[in-house]
Amino acid sequence: MPALNESNNERGYIIPIGGAEGKKAKRPSILNRFVDLCGGSDARIMVIPTASLLNETGPQYKALFEEMGADSMCVPIEERDECFNDETLRILDGATGIFITGGNQLRLSTILGGTPVARRIRNLNARGVHVAGTSAGAAIVSEHMIAGGRSGSSPRESGVELAPGLGLTNRVIIDQHFNQRQRMGRLLAALSFNPFACGLGIDENTAGFIAPDGRMEVVGRGTVTVVDPADLRHSSMSYVRRAEAVTLIGLKLHVLAEGAHFNLETREATLD
């Protein structure tokens, strides 16, 4: 569950990015928007590269944010016991923005899940610190995280693997590299287990900027596919046999490009 907001500040934005967010572009629009939101030249961004097995991932993002005028620090968290480090928590407390890199979702959930670092990220977001994640870092921001599954357009029994996420929001389930890797089927399978949440399928170089009031704006070159199960009337997930296709009746779908909005509270899509 999201942390309670016990301060007078608005909650921070939650910014899931579908991966491949134009890091090599002259002015990567999504990351620039994130830096501006975090304070521009006054921004202090902590990079968490836990999901990646590449040593250069964290320093690459740190250098990129510094080129944009922000202060940035990369604190590699490679083992679970490092999440109990007081110095790591102190650095987090000084951040105006937290950026979680891509890689392996299960590294994030097994290393960060249930630790003081995970609790501190939730509490900081509730107190106004903005949290962005790309690829695996996008998947983990929600309460329920897609950890793996089948590619393809059809939902199937055993077609998705779920794990606990950070719980910054319980309103959505997120999948990334969405159209590039044909992940509609596994997002639909995930929603069949939890029809309370909306599904967000986020393309590469695309992000959803989710404001404190639940209003999401799409930014980037692709689309965010929103699957709303609020009116789901029937699901066969509970009785189909292993790997069989699943029937879902009553879903609503929106495909939103840059500038479009979706309100996670009212479930309304708009162009304003």
C-alpha cells in the first residue's frame, strides 16, 4: 500500500518509463522533464541501479543527469543487507528525485522488497519526492509487479509471473517495452488476477507522468495502452487448464499518445 502522507506536502509524481528512453538523444525529453520536475538546477537525484548487472549503468545515468544541470549520486545496492545501511538512507533523505534503472525485476523485488530502503522510498514519495523508473524500474513502482511471462496478444493461464512491488501505488499494474515485445497477453493475464487495478502497457521511449491527484499525462514517442477492467463481467482464469487461452468480457481499452491524459481515480481518458 502507498505510505500515508503525514506532511503538508503534496505527494510526489510516479513516473513509469517503458525503457529505451532516448539516453543518447541530444535532449532526452522524458529525462529532461523528470529533472525539471525535481527542481532543475536545484534537483538532487539518487540513481538506484540494482536491477542492472552492468557496472556502467548507474554512473551513466548519474553523468546524464549532471549534464542536465542536476546534482546526482549513484548508490549501488547489490546485496539485501546494504538496504539496512544508514548512509544509504541518509542519501535518500536528501533526494528530490529517485531514479530506478532497468534490468531484472526480480533483482529489485528480492533485494529491495520489505527493507528500510523500500519503506523510505514509499515514505519519501508520500512527502513529495518524485520517483521514476525505466523498464524493470517502471514495473516495480506498483503494488503488484509483473516479473515475467509469455509474449503474445492473448492472455493465457500461467501466462504471467507476479511478485510484490514497491507499492507506491495500488491503482495500476505496469508492463514495459509493451508493443515492441508484444506483451498485451501477459498484462491481461495479470489484470485477470487483480481486476481492481488498471493495466498500463508502456512503449519504449514513452512515460506516464502520474500526478499526486492520479491524473497521468503521456510523454514520449510511443503510446501508453490503458486497460480498464472496472466493468469486467466475466473471466475464465479460475477454471481454464494450464496454458489455455482466457476469456475476459467487459474490458475497456485506451491507446494514448503524447499529450493525452488518463485519470486513475475517475477512469476517464482525455486530450486536454
